[in-house]
Amino acid sequence: LTGIFECRTILEDHDLYISFLSPREMYDKIVVIDAACGGFNTGYDEGDFQEKEINLQIVKKLKEKLDETDIKAYYTRMDDVNPEEEERVSLANETRADMYIRVQAGASEDRSVYGTSTLYNGDYFIPGFGSVELADLLEKEVVTSIKGKALGLFEAENSEFAIRHVTVPAAAVKVGCATNKQEAGLLGREEYQEKIAEGIYNAIQKAYENTD
């Protein structure tokens, strides 16, 4: 197959019929969730903190919530691998997802800095609900869920390849500053990861409410 397809099967008189359909022919609501880093790319790594693991744990908790809805979620990774940035982009673009959300940690040279920020794709203007609106929702909902601090919205730089090249509403939520000792400790806690996942989930639900 040359792209991403879902399949529908029918067993009739001992014959199996298989139809290959595009995701849009199967689902009304599609999101792509991207746990940043993975494999040899550990992300921010200091002491017991490994960003790739934190990102993935949050995404797994988010998956549990999305599995209970009518939203079809595709994931760039669900284990310790590191897909190429082009593969992450292709998953969002080829499925024609309603939104692409990347989960990652932030960092700062000033180790006293802490809080949640979001990056958005400023390369594509999408009327109605676009990348800026998605980034804004993500920051508000995550900060509310963890009772944290908002650091603001920022346009993705050239180094943020996936965010810059996805052609659907795209944003990355930096769930906390790994360089801040206290916040890094919180990010490693399961109950805190659960609250972050809840915030992202709430943002997704509100995004659909805003576009319906």
C-alpha cells in the first residue's frame, strides 16, 4: 500500500472480502499524538530524568482517555523508538488529521524558570480553528489541570521540523521545564503525568466543541 489505510472485512459464504479505506472514509474525528524523542534520542537527560520516557508516559495516559471516545487517535510511537521527523509529519498529513499534538518537555538556561508553554505552526494560516488556537487551548487546559504557570505561546523555529511541516492545525505542548529541579521531580510522578494527560484531553474535546 502506498499510504495509510484502514480496512473493513466481510466474511460471506466462506469468502473474505477486504476493503481498504482512507482514515477519513472511516472516522469523523482524527487526531495525531506525537511523543517527542525516543530510542537513541533521549531528549533532556539528567540524573533520573529522561525526557523520552516522560513524554511517552503522558501519551500512554492520554491514550487511555481517548480510547473511551469516538475520536480516532494515531500515535507516532508507543514504545522506545525514534521515528524520523518526516514520518511524524506524514502520519498527520496523510491521515488528514483534525489536529497534531506533540508532547515534549521544555528547558531553559535559567534553571529557576518553570512552567508550561506551547509552540505553534505559523507557516500555514488555517481559517477558523488553526495552530494558534490549538496551542492556546493546550496551554490553558494543561496549566489549569496541573494548577501551574503559563509561559506563553511561541511560533515554532526552523529546528522544530515536525511542527513547521505539518499542514493541519499543529502545536507542541512543553509540559514543564526539565531544567528546573522541582518541576523535573513533578514530571516524574505518575499522578502529575495523569493531570497533564487530562489537560491535553480537555483541550482536544474543547477544540472539537469550537469547530462543531
